[in-house]
Amino acid sequence: DVYKRQGSSVVQWDGVSRPYSYVGNNAKHFYRTGSTFINTVALSSNAENMNYRISASNLDNEDLMPNAGLNRKSFSLNAGATLSEKITTQVNAKYIVEKVQNRPRLSDAPGNANYTVALLSPNVDVRNMEPGMNEDLTERGYSNNIFSQNPYFAAYNFRNEDVKHRIIASTSVRYDILDWLYLNARVGTDHYTRKSLSITPYGTAYQPLGSMGETERRYTQVDADLILGVDKEISDKFTTSAFVGVNSNHIKFEQLNLGGGDFVVPGFEDISNLANQNRSRSYNERKIGSVYGSIELAYDRWAYLTFTGRNDWFSTLSFPGKTTPNDVFYPSANASLVLSDALELPEAITFLKLRGGYSEVGGGGDISYQLAPTYELFGQGHLGQPLGRVSGGTVPNADLVPWTKSEVEIGLDAKFFDNRLGLDLAVYKNETTDDIVNATTSVYSGYGSASANLGKLENKGVEVLLSITPIRSENFNWNTSFNASFNESLIVETNAEEQPVSLEEPRTRNVRIQHIVGERFGKIVGVSFVRDNAGNIIYDINAEGVPLAQEGERIILGDGVAPWSIGWSNNFTFGDFNLNFLIDGKFGGQVFSGTNTIAYGTGLHKATLEGRENGLTITGIDGATNSTFTTTIAPEDLATYYGRINNIAEHFVEDADYIKFRELSLGYSLPSEILDRTFLTGATISIIGRNLFYIKRSADNIDPESAYNVGNSQGLEYFGVPSTRNYGLSINVKF
């Protein structure tokens, strides 16, 4: 099977010519054009003692994956009122109903239609695989790999759907005790219930009798604050703004699971129809109590000094007899000088501000039940007695302490020539210590990971924003801005032995993300070629000339996090027309492509075309003699050759640099002379395109932004859903 041949109308394999009209078209034939429609209606009023805004919005999304989509309805209320001369109140509420049909599976998970479509031979038309189900309700297979589903069967018979009801609400009351002294009380909640259904249907090749699971998640967060504040002019030159407050943050999470396997009656997808049933419940509760305060001193409206302090106590780090602290105090100090208001500067300088600050933050409230072993009883008993077991897959640690982060930043904000040129510059350095992570542990421990306070992480970098207005006139304006940032994240310490922290690895098992002392955050570490001192690849000519893979120790292959980011935005206004575009990019990072890895092993990558007709000539170093050799690998041995490369991660770590034309919009506002004759006060129509195309891309055959992890394990790509361009029409009407 082949991927494609450039400059030819046919491809050959085993001496048979075949048209490749479906090369690159299987995805086009299988996927559909996605669409999103958003409708919003809002009503607002602003009276003397009361203001409000009521809105309703409906979003309909039809995903590019067949039989998948989303509907979201949102209703919101924002209202404020002056109840008396000294009392004001504010109420905000939002209710959201979200229904999702068939969230696509990712990576090479069974049931991922994208995995199958991407690896279909180009001389196989995906449309011939429809319908995906036989008359006896079994999957209509297409190969002997039972874990690669018929894409139509995966899209229309697998079910992965959920319904989510969410309420976000808050209210506050302010009482002005004196004209400079106030008391403010506020409380807010975020609550949702999410019911999900996942079904592997009867007749699935890798699970013939099928299975299903129903899950209900309930999450509630309540925040409450009481604040006493001061806003006072001390003299003609000095003013102050200060407050002290207390806060309570309380989170509860509960999950109920029903499920099992083996449907008794084919096609009847209900829990009651399962031969093997199971159930479980998980519960999580945590709380943070806080005391905090701030004071800002201002002199003559050009010099400002601010101090803050906060102390948090974490229930997750509280334990009887625990000797390590369960709380953390973090202060900050910031100063700024508006020199353009304090000094007589040249006329060209419109605004000039210097700023600098030091701050600390801390945390530890996002984990629960990690200090001591937890236990559970489970359904079936033995001789009339209940059975229990240790629950959780993480080794507990009673000595966990809060993590802390300190940062120093200095900056400059300047505007010149009547605000036609602007510069915003910031330089920073921060350090995170005692980060709470789940590090990998020996499988013989019975746990998958261990909770620990590990090491020290240092970040330093610079951010710059340059804004220019090259043209400013009555009928035409052009505003442009360029921003760039560089961040170097360095692992300073891990544990006492300075061991690497190992994180996620893909299914290929030949590469993973590690945090290594002295290296940048998120190194890609994997299997490499065996090379001599000059860097030449060493081959085994006794095994069809295959390259040798380094055994045992894995080497650093790249950086999963790009240190450089850029963006360039432009806005053109001509009469009633408005044109905007945005270009952005990232540089300096790498990505391991699982898609290209598997494409090599299956002969579907375009590079594996080389040598299929007349053999592949290679030159390298013979591992047995350490001498240079040249040989030709016969076409029938290419599967072994490319299959060996398939196992070497180094070959598939590519630069992830890109420059992308991110967004383009063109809008037109109806002129006032037309609106004056109608009931409308404003009307704008815009055409919008997003995620349009790459101007430059280093990675071959994949989208460098399709890495499936945005947390601590960035730099891994593996059969993500194809990226899409978005085109839209926006109509905004005011009356």
C-alpha cells in the first residue's frame, strides 16, 4: 500500500498499476463540512436606580465527523440596583444546557474512525465500506485488525454522548458605612450535573458482545467573601485604597457509574440488558480558607505603590498528627511611575510609565485524599462477609506541603507621537518550588504513580508589544501591532537523587516526555539511531541493511514546548468598511508524530515509496566492521527496512515551527443616514475566516498544533481529528 506518488497518475505495488484518485480523498469523502450557527437575543435597560441585561443564545454545531455535533443554549441575567443611599447590590446568573452527540475518540483508541480513514490504502475507496454494519448487527470488517474499526460503524454505531446542565450565579451587597469606608459581601456558585453515555455496540470486532457505561457527575463550587475597604484622599497629594477580607472556597464532586459488558439481546442498549453489570461511586470534597488584604498608595496621580498579602489554609493538606504545614502565605509589592505626568518630557513622548514588582503565589488545594491510604468496600462478598480494598492508584504522601511560586518583573509602557507609536515591554523571572506532581513509580508497588513535592522550576523571559498607526485620516485608518514573547523554562531540581520525572508516552512506547535537571521543561526523550562519533548512522547489513536502534538508554530528541511566540495583527478602516487580519506563529519546539510513525510501518507514508520498483540504495557504517558500505535493499525487503525505522522515535521528531494566517474578517456598518429612517440604532455585517492556512510549516504531513496534550506532556501527536478552517457570517443589529 502506498501513500502517494508525486508527478504521476498511477502508483505501483507488486507490479500492478492502480489509479490513486482516492489518495487524500478518503478523508474528503468520509468527513463532512462542519458548521456552527450562533443566535443571540439581548434586552437591556439602564435606569436611574437600576440596570439590567437579559440575553438568550443558541449555538448549533455540526462536527466534521459524521453523526457528531453539539447544541448549547445559554440564558443570562445581569442586574444592579441602588437600594438606598448607602446600599447597592449586583446579581449575575447564567444557565447553560449543553447536549453533545458522539464526541470523537482520539489517538489509536478502538472506535476512532479517524485512525482508520488515515491509514486506508489509497486504492481503497472509503465509500465502499458503507454501510458499516451487517444485517446480523455485526461490524462489517475490512481487515484482520479487529482494533481498527470500519469508520462508518464507528461513527454511526458507537455512542459517546452527554447532557450537561450548569448554573453560574453570584450576588453582592455593598454598604457604604462612610463616604470613604465600605463593607462588601459577595457569594457565588458554580454547579453542574453532567450525564454521559458511552456504548461499544453489539457486534464490534474486538468486543463481539459489546459494553456500555452511564456516568453522572455532580460538581458544586461555592465562594464567599467579606471585605472591609477604604478609598480615601489623605491630602491633596496622597490617596489610598485598601481592603482586608476573608474567603471560603468549598468544592464538592461526586460521580456515579453504572455499566458492564455483554448485551443479552442484540441491539437493545440498556443497562438491564447486560449479562455482567457493575456500579461504583466516587466522592471528592475540599476546602480553602483565606485571609487577605491590599493597600495602594498614590502620590499626585503619578507614583503608585501597592502591597498585598494572602494566607490560605488547605483541607487537602490537613491531617491529624501531620507535622508539615497545611498553609502558605504569599505577599506582593508593586510600584509604578507615570513619568509623563511627573516630568516635562519631549513633545514626541505622549505617555511613559515604568513598573516593577515582586509577587508570590501558592497552592495545594486541587488534590484530595493524597496524604494517607484510602479504602473502599465493593459489591461481591465472601462467605457472607464484605470485601474491601485499597482504592486509588497513587502512593500517598503524608508530608506534602503547598507549592510556591515567586516572580520578579520589570516593564515599560510608552506611547509616542500622539499615540501613533506604542511600546509595551516586560522582562520577568519566576521560580516554582515544591510542585505537587504524580511521578511514575515501580509497577511492583501496585500503584501507577506517587504524590510528591518535587524540585524547582525556573522561568525567565521577555514579552514585547509594538503598536503603530501608520495612517490616520478622516476616511482611512490603519492600525498594526506586533507582539513577540520568549520564555525559557528550566528544570533546576527534581528529587534528592535528581532523577528525571517521567510523564506521558504514546502507544508506540518508544518516546515519552520527561523533566530533566538542567534541561528545558518538557523534553522529548526516546529511542534513537546508533551513530558513530561522527554522527553517521550504523546499520546491520546482515539483516537486510536495517539501521540499528540504540538499546537501553534513551536520548533527548527535542523540546515539547516552543519558547518563541509571535503575532501580527492589522486593522484597516475605510469609511463604513473594516478589515482585520491576524498572523501568528511559534518557533523552537519539536513534536513527535505518531501519525507518521504508523504510516511508515504500514507503508502509507510518501517516503516509503522510494525503492519500491528498483530497490533502495543506502550508504552508511556497517556495525560489524565499522567501515563504510553501500548496498541496495530489494523491494521485497523494504517492509523490514521501513518497519525498523518505524520503531526509532528519533526519525519522527520534527520541528514544530509554523507561521499561520490565523484570522481574516471584513465588516460593513450601515451608515447613520440609512439607520435614521429605521428603528435600528446600529447594524453591522461581517464575513469571518479563522484558521485559514499555513504560510510556513516545518512539520511534514501533520498539523503541528494537533498535539493531544496541553498540560505537562506537550510535544506528542497521534492521529488527531483533522484541523478545520472556519468561515462565518456575523450580523449585529441594535435597536
